[in-house]
Amino acid sequence: MNEVFSTNNEKDSSVFSIYLNLSRRSDVSTQNYEIILNRYGICFECDRFRTTSGWCQKCQIDELKSKFSNWTSGNKDLDHAIQNIQINAKDYYESLEWIPYNQFDVVEYSAQGGFSTVYCGYWIEGPKRILDEEIDDYIRNGPTKVAIKRIEESKNLSKQYLDKLLKYHKCIQNRSLADYYGITRDPTGSYAFVMRFYENGNLYQYLDYAMGTLCWRDIVDMLWGISSGLEQIHKYNLYHGNLHCGNLLVENEAESIDTRISDVAICDDPNPSLLSEQFDAAEEKKFADLESNSFTRPEIHPQAIYTSQPLNFKLSFDA
């Protein structure tokens, strides 16, 4: 075994642990150990194995830590929240940046939501989303169109809200949900999430645009995207709290149509009694529409709240 792989002080001890686990598996041949361990390559700086493409856990975290003193959100608790997310990231998609507002250009009003005001603009530097194969590291995209979602009444973020951000950040930074790049603070002093701009808009807008042209494959793809997002949220025993078609963003790719859930953790926790009243009202409206053969989509009430809850299959039944 020592002929194939050996450890020294420069190597991460976890790599040797992985090797030992592989060596005990009957379905993995000895000559394939190095192939498996080298899936993402070796870091040029520390000679450790990368944990994913273009990401060395030690070097990237050290780099992020070295820049902590170069920025501040103006709120120490928010600084700590962002830093906590960064040092626990497993790749760039899990990291959340602090983005100075002067990095944005051509910012324009886009829409008003129940908990936020949405603007669109261009992030001059752009996020780190391009893998440069020559240096085996991610580089910034350059000018990128983004959505800037300003949170209402956020000039003084409460510790409760920041605790919720930390609790939900795995959902926010997940490839099965809408892509969030970071947080900024606009000239009014309000904080805002910076996220990918989805050209096709939300599900309401996309269905209005694509009505009559969707095939069953498109519908299945969209349902698959929604269910995958809900699965990730429920995986952490969390819930969305404000799920409706306005928070489902559509990405029309060449081969498929993807639907991503947004606004996770942005809204307040729902009031159970209010949910019950709104559910009863929705049922009455549904039957009224059926009786009158009216299937037009009503406008969303600004106070409407929809929730997704994890199913509990651990129920006992009497024989």
C-alpha cells in the first residue's frame, strides 16, 4: 500500500483516511485509488487534494479570511454571519460575498414583492463562476446582469433575522434553488440580496409568455426543478414560508426548462391561524370558479402566504 500512496506533513490527513476507506472496498481496484483521489486534482499551493473543481478547502478559506479586514457591511453581526458562511463553504456556490453598492451600474426598478423591492442592474466585476482550466481556479465573470432584492425595513437587521439567515444559508446557497451571489447595502441604508437575473421571469410571467407552446417534457422539467428545491429545503427540516408562482424563477436552457425556488428565509415565519383562514378562503374561491366555469388566474393578494412542510412518514397506526 505504501508503494501506491504515502502521507507526509504536507498532505491533509483526511486524504489518507479516504485512501484507507477505498483500500478496504472490494469493488475498487488498487490502480483506481489515485484516479478516484485525483478527481479534482492537486492544489498548486499546498499539494492537497481539491475537494471540488477549482476549490482547495484550506487555501480558499485562508484567502477569504485574509480579506475579512478589507470589508464591512456596517453591521458587525451581519459581518460575522457572512464570514461564518464563507469559512464553512465547500465551493464558490456555497460562499456568500459582501458586495459594495458602488460595484453596480445601470440599476433600475423592476418589481415590488410582499417582502422586498426588486431592482436589476449590472455587477461590474461579476461573480466567480468561470473555471479557468489553465490556472485551475475560478475567475470573475465580468459585467453580469443581476437582480438586487432590497429587504423591506432592513436598515437595522435584527439578530433574530441574522440567526435565520445562518440557519437557512444552506438552502440559499444550493444549486437546486435560485442562485444568490451575495449581500449589499443600497444608498438608503437598506440591505439587499444580490442574485442571478432570470431572463424568463417568474412562473406566472413565463406561462403567460409560453402558453400553447409547452410540451409535457417542459412541464415535467419544471415540476422536477420545484420538487428538487423543496427536497433540499426539507432535507434540513426547514420550510419556505412564502411559496407561490411569483417565487418560482424560470431558466429556459437549450435542452430543458429549469425552475428555481427563490426567497427562502427572506419572509417572516407564517402565522398558523392566518394560514388556516387563507386556506379556507382559497377553497371557497376554487369552488366558486368551478361553478362559474371561470378559470382565469386572480391576482395574488399581498397578504397571501403559502407554505411547504416536510412530510412526516413516522406515523403509527392501530391495527
